[in-house]
Amino acid sequence: MIVYPTCKDQAGAQFRNVRLYNRTRARSCALAGLSLEPLIGALAAGNAVALKPSELSPCTARFLADNIGGYIDASAVKVVNGGPEVGGQLMEHRWDKVLFTGSPRIARSVMAAAARHLTPVALELGGKCPCIFDAAAAGARDLQVSANRIIAGKWSSCAGQACIAIDYVLVEERFAPVLVKVLKSTLKRFFQDADHMARIVNERHFQRLSGLLKDRAVAPSILHGGSVDAKNLYIEPTILLNPPLDSAIMTEEIFGPLLPIITVHSRTLPHAQLPSLAPAKTETLPALDYRQVKKIEDSIAFVKAMPKPLAIYAFTRDAALRRRVVEETSSGSVTFNDAVVQYAIDGLPFGGVGQSGFGQYHGRHSFEMFSHKKAVMKRGYLLELTLRYPPWDDSKVTLMRYLYRFNYFAFVLAFLGLRR
């Protein structure tokens, strides 16, 4: 989304101008959440909007271009379709605000282009959203409900093609077999027909996801699923157990129906091994030895070693663990005992932190993000405090000292000449 230079329509109403720029997200998500929701907030705040949908979702982009003009005046919203070259041309202009949804790589280009005009930018970038699964106090019902919600938070969200979908699960090694068993049985019950599963958004992303599974180091970790159908862009819901932490599936945002489950690892993961999500730095942070991940509490160190995610999910009844997750980690949001549903709550702000983006929208927060808080003050002429004007003699300095010390009683006495 872009807010472009201040202009007036034919009726003389003044608009600020915004650009909504959605690069790579999938179908219905791009339509409802990533395009229309911030558009509503920008219009409510009095902006005119240029909306650039992702060229990777051509049906959604065409739908928006064909229909928005039938409901909203073209002077308020303009849908601009095209590829990266069109996005680059749009960023050559001066805008009042830019909202970009997509990958960190493209986000850097957007920010660099916006910097030429000192245009403020909001970024929604996703990342690897972890799910901490604490089964220590979970009964049979809690285990099943958690599995249902993990599956909904991973595979029901456009087959994992959502920025807030669960990317991987952290669990104690002793509970991994139980979790895997329940996930497998529940997947078979939920997705008895392949038609119940969303397709990959395009061929390029299908090949990218297929390549993650074909990695020779990753293939042995597949416990469930893994079949692909290139003709129909279909990838079966797939569960992996402890894929190598330096493999692409654990260093890149998956954005698809693949779910790694991580328990105890004997490898270390320096920060420099996170090329796609880590900040552009050359130094390496202290290595984290995952032989220390013996208890679920140790998963916090795992999460902290990774780039800051858009969301952290934790399934636990342990109040102390919940407190530690909130206090010791940094993320756009934290949700306990469920996943993805926080996006449906308009009262909660939606946005990332660090490598997962910055700027927040959703409900009132959308209005505020596309608004400028202008300070306005008005005074009358009746009262006038002359001590603010020179020359400043001792009496004026004394009065100002009383004011700065909030000693209003002494100020009144001195002002009335009742105190020296």
C-alpha cells in the first residue's frame, strides 16, 4: 500500500496518499487480510491509496482490479497490477506511507527506494514462527486438542502458505513419538481427500518446496507424507523429525505444508548460518548447543537464537513457562494454546519485530498506522504570564524556579508579593 503525494479530488477534498504493496502471499489471504484490511484502515484515515497486489497471485490481483473500481471512486483507490518492474517504477515516486508484505530480500529494496524520499515504511515479512509444545502436564484430551490446533495453524492456513502459520515445533525428545502419532492420525482424519488441501500458489514455489524435501540430508527425516503432484501443484502434508538445523528447511521460511519437529540435536547453529532471515551482518553470535535442550524450558534459548518471528505459539499449562516466553523472547505476537487465531481478533495489533517486520495494523491499529498525529494548540488573550519575557530580574527567576519545582503555593505567594 502506498500513500502518495498530497492531492485534491474534483470536490476539493484533501487526501493523503498511501501505497499497499503485497508481494508474495497466497490467494484468499492476499485478498482479505493483506490487501483489503489495510486498505480499509488507510481509507478510514482519509488517505488515497495505490494498491499493488502480488503478481504471484494473478487471480486475486485481477479480481481486485476488476471490482474495486465498482465500489470506490478511482480518485481514492487505484489498483496497479504488474511485476517487479512496476513495483520499482511506483517506488520512484514520493509517497506519504508505504506498507509492504513479502520477503526480507524484497523489503530491503523497498526500504532503499523509500529512503530516497524519506518515506516511512511498514513491513510485514513473516519468518519462521515456532510452536513450543509442552506435553508434560497434558492429558489425553489436551494432547488431542493441541494436535487439532497445530494442524489448523499449519495446514489449514492455505496449506501453510501464510506468514503466521506454524513453521516448526519444539518438543522434548521423550514426548516426540506421542506427538507425531497423534498428528499423523489426526491428519489422516482431517484430510481424507486430497481436494480438502489447498494447492501451492504457483509452480515456482512448488519447485522450491519440493527442493526442500529432495535435500539428501533432509529426506531421511520425513516421517509422514512427502508425496508431491507437480501437475496439480499438490504437496501432501508432511512431518519431519529433526532435519539438519543448517539445511534450508530450517534456515528459510517454509511457507508450505512441511512441518519439522525439533527435539534434541547434537549440532550447533551459529547465527551466521541463517542467510535468508538473519540481518546482513558478518559477525557470528555464540553457538547454541542443542544437546542442552533436555527440558521444554530450553526451547526458549532455541527461539532466541533464531531471527525474531512474526508469532510465537506455545501449548502449555505451565504459568511459569508462559511468563518466560513472554518476558524472554521477542516476536510480533505470542499465542498460548492455539495458533493463527490471534489474526482474527481486531483488537490485537498485527505486525512483526526486527527481521519479521515493523509497523502494526488491524482494526483501530490500521487507522492509527495510516494517520499522522498532528499536535494543535489554541490560546486566548486574557491571561498573560510576563515572566517569560526579558529582562529576567531576580523576581522573575525566583518565580520560574518555583514553577519548575512544581511549588505552586510558593509561586502564588511570590506572585502576589506576599513572599520574598
